[in-house]
Amino acid sequence: MKMKNRYKFKITDNKTQESKEMENMSYKKMLKSVLVTSPKFNGTIHYTNKKGNDVCHSIIEGKKIWL
């Protein structure tokens, strides 16, 4: 039985200004899959959490920054 992915993430790369959509079960799993392909990722990640709030995370050099 295959589980349905829960969230749709919009990932924007600051270097190339490209954005792509990715589906995954959680933020942590999605971030891990992005950092495996590019460990020094710079960009933003947007998604809607389980309570319906829009969330935006900024990632610099592969680490989340708090604004």
C-alpha cells in the first residue's frame, strides 16, 4: 500500500531563480532530499501546513535561517 504525499512544496533556488514543486510527507524529509542533491542549497521553500497557514523557510548554505 503506497501512502499519499501530504504536502506540496514550492522550492525556489536563489542562484538560478528556478522554482519547482515537490511532494513529500514532511518538511524534514523534503529538506533532506534537497540537501542530498545540493548540500550548499540557497533558496526558499513555501508550503501550507496542516492548519492551513502558509509557511516560508529561507535556506542559506544548506541551513535554515530564522528571520
